[in-house]
Amino acid sequence: MTVQGPLAIDPVATAIAGFADEFVALRRKLHGAPELAYNEHKTSALVADYLESWGYEVARNVGKTGVVGTLKVGPGERSVGIRADMDALPILEATGLDYASQTPGVMHACGHDGHTSILLAAARQLAETRNFSGTLRVIFQPAEENGGGARTMIADGLFERFPVDAVFGLHNWPGVPAGQFGFLPGPAMASVDLVIIKVIGKGGHGAKPQQTVDPVVASASLVMALQTVVSRSVDPLEMAVVTVGSIHGGIAPNVIPDSVELQITVRTFNGAVREQIKARIIALADAHAQSFGARAEVNYPRGYPVLVNDAAQTEFARQVAIRHFGEQRIHAELRPITASEDFAFMLEKLPGAYLFVGNGDSADLHSPNYDFNDTILPDAARYWVRLAQDYLSANSIDHNAGETL
């Protein structure tokens, strides 16, 4: 196996290289047996069994199918949490790999099998060496993919039952060179909200449109009007995306339906802009439908908030990478990402950072051809080991600047 980084200068790298193949095999096992949100029963049981075998105090069924492992070492009073997600996606795999999903229509198309295996490998190394002083919490979260598993774990008392001073997570990222680390202080990933607009008119025969209130025409006009929300209502220096991804109405070409449903996603990097867009969409839908003699029902369920990385903790995390991997392993060209991530809920509760590790030249996330790059697993695990050790170091660490005092 190819392992990124200079083994000769880091004993942690040497140790992880000795058992890395076991966790690559585990990753591929997880890939072949994917489980959807809140159904990660076999995955969470496997994770819990591993952690218990290494001496962690394990809590199962946190937030339905989540797992939290706790390892306390020495007299240190600091505590840190590291999170990995476990769920798969409802996608039919097309990779043709010999370890491809054995569950039709379900696959690990986002690399959560890799994230879980990375954190397990780090958890093993930390348990075997116990080279820190304080409390380590490893958090294995269900239902990141639209299930809000982070919010569910928090509602189940995650941070009251398992308190930490800061929490960290990572995601693999296709298109970034394999094994490079990326850090984004401040708003790093966009919020996402779902908007469902039902335009209600009066159906009838297509030959007698004057006797109807046509919701198809009203909806078509509304779709175009929605394009002005960003271009004319939002500050040009702010980012926002309004996407009409689904329109459904009618069953025949000669029948005007009673209603049409539009499904929309809204993404922003600013909470105030998020509220502004909500108000504007609701007002526009109501007024626009009325102008056609129709009416609009708007359902606006909240999705994930903006993921905001704490500046100090992000700099600490970046310094961990520089200290143990070198400046050349930092991907300086990473920009804020318009995709969304429910780790944002954890960062609303605690300081911390969500970082990225390059997956190389792979298919994009959520593609039926995507596969996690196993060559990055050892170094990503080594990164978690070093972050935990530095955060819980017996020596004093300035967690604002990331420098040893």
C-alpha cells in the first residue's frame, strides 16, 4: 500500500502503516454493505465492538444509531471530540468494483465508509499508545445525508452526556490532490433549505382555458421570477443559489391540472441572507400566483445551517497539519463550498473545525462511479492521532495559535 508522508520521521506513521491494510479491508467491507440513514445497525454495532475491544467506554444508540467512544488518559482536564459519519446514499452503484455494494440501490457514494475507517484506525492507535492526557471522544454519527443525524445526536444529549471543549470533523474531497489537507476558517459550507410551493388554480379542458385558472402558466412564470431573488434582492457581494429542481403537474396534454408543485433548494453562506431569501420567496410566490388568479401554498422546511469554522480552532487544525506533514501538504486553493453538511449543527454548539483531505482524481461525490481513495486512509488517520495528541498534550498548547508554548 502507498502511504503518504515521510514514515522515517513520524513513529505514528510507521505504526499505522503496520495495520493500515486491515482498515482498508474494513473500509471495503463497509462499502459492500452500505446502510441508509438511521439504519446503520450493522455498521454501528461493528464500530462499537471495535472500540470496546480497544478499551473505550462505549455508548450505543446515541441519536438512534450513533456511537460515542470515550478514552480518558492521565490527569488532563481538556477534552476533544472527533466525528465521522457512517450512512450511505440511495444510489445504484456503477463502479463494477469487486467490493461494490451488495445492496441494490444503496451505495457509499460520499466516502463515509472511508471516514468511519479513518477514525477507527486513529482510535486504535490512540488506545494502544495512550500518549495524551485528557479525554478523547470519538463520535460516529448516523444520517448525515439529509437525515440531520448531528441534530438528532445533539437532541439526545450528545454534548451534555459527552462534553468536549472542541469538536472536529473531516471530509474527503475529489479534485484536491490525494492526501493534501484543506482548511477554511469562517463560513466554509453553505446552508441548505427546501422550499415546496404548490400553485393552486382551477383545472379544466385544454380547449377551454378561459374557464380555468392555469397553474402551469403561473408556475412557469414564477420559476422565471424566482431567478430575480438572488440577482435583485441579495447584496451582489453575498453568495446565494436558488435552484428549482423539480416541477410536477398534470397527467395529460389536453387537460389543465388543478395544481402544480415546485421543489426548490436555497443555499447561502450568511444567516441574514438566508432569512431574507425565505421572506422574498414566500412573498413572491403569493403575489405572483395571485396575479394569475391562482394561490400559492408555501412549505419551507429548514435544512442544514451554514457551516462556520471557528477561526482559532481552524488555525490550530492547520498548524497540526503543518507540524506533522509539512507546509507542502496544505492545499491553499480551497474555496468555500456550496454543498452542505450537518456537522454545522455541532459547530453551532461548540468551537471546532471541519477540514478536507484530497481524494485525488476520482469521480465526484454522490456519483454512482465514486469510490473512496484508500491510499489517503493512513495519513488521514495519522492526522487525527496527531490532532488529538496535540490538543490533549501534557505540554501546553496554545489552541488559538496552534503553537507549542
